[in-house]
Amino acid sequence: MELGPDWWEWIPKALWRIGGRYTFIAGVAFMVFYVWKALQSRKIQPRFPKLSDYQREIGHSAMTILIFGVVASFLLQSPTIRPYTLLLPTPDFYGWCYYVLVFPVMLVVHDAYFYWAHRWMHLPFWYRKVHTVHHRSTNPSPWAAYAFHPWEALVEIGILPVFVFGLPVHRTHILLFFLFMIAYNVYGHLGFELYPQGFEKTRIGRWVNTSRHHNLHHSHFTGNYGLYFLFWDRWMGTLRKE
């Protein structure tokens, strides 16, 4: 795939990929748990959001997808930017062992990035002006996964330049990682707990961020700032006691 001067021509393709992942994963989760009403005993908050809540979440998510698509197209396709990135020409450039092991590194890096960006978003000024959009979902649904203010969407996609300028990765790393990210993000906003009861008390579970953890963040507005793990919440004393 050759890089052309018109990087913006890649925006529709990026929107199709990003929007398609969001629509498919959030849509399937919504159908299973909110339309077919599966696993009602695992609902975290008994009540369900209103139709207006779903509409608001989808509307803000559409803007987030647009911002993600523009930024991703510019960083990955612009001939001006491409020479300064660490994007690998082939998946096995450093061997398949490296290819596989980069994924957990990306996970840990993103978790740290998200935790501190999220803490920043809860500073009074940024919370009032920006992050409150996301927190209007006090009882989130799967559609809330990308329901951000445009400025917060820019902060969220800020992990992409961290990867392409700071870590040798292939395009497939980015594709697969963001697929996992939206899947776990939808789970975090699902409103249902899928891990077995008592999981959070196990040796592994006490370090994993679950849907229940993030739901508590949405309903109480503070604490539980992590994305995938509870490392930073435990280290920084921000893990909610519930």
C-alpha cells in the first residue's frame, strides 16, 4: 500500500473501520442484554437507561468516531508524518516473538495513559467543561463506550501517537489492539457483570478492572479510574471501597 499526498482520502475507510467496530460490538451487546434481556440477574443497576440516553450516547460516539478517523488517517497515511514514525514495514520485521509480546506492552502503556488522562479529566475545570458529557451516563449502556466530548475524544486518541512514535509496531498491531480496546470498553460500560461472582477477590481478579468497577465510577463520579487493570487505582489509593 503506497502512501499518497492526499491522506484525507483515507478518512472514509478509517471511519468505516472504527465506526463498524463500535456499531457491531456495541450493537451485539445491546441486542443481547438490553433487547433480549439475557442474564438479568447480572445487571449492576436494576433500572435501564431511557431512550434519550441511548440517543445521546450514540450521538456523542459518532463525533468521537469522526475525530478518531481523521487523526488515525493523518498519523498513518500522511507522507509528511510517516518517516518520523516507528511503524514497521512487515509484521515479522523483528520476528514473530516480538510481534506477539508487543501486545501486552501496548496494554500496560495504554492502561497507564488512560488512568492519568482520566484523573486529569476529573480536575474541576476539565470535568465541568469536558468530561461531564461522558458522566451524563450515570447508568451507562454499551453505546456509552465512545460517548465523549470532542476535546476528550482527542485526548483518548492521543494513545495512537504514543504508539506510532514511541514503540515499533506494525499496522496490524494497531488494528488488533483497537479492536480489543473497543470490545473491553463496551464491556466496561455494559451495565452487566460477566465475570463470575467473587472474581474480584481472586489473585488475578483483584488486579482486573471489571464492568462493576467502572459502573461504580459512573454512578459515584470518583474513584476507579483505570481501564484494563486496577494497578494504578490500588497504587494511588483511588480504588473505591465498594
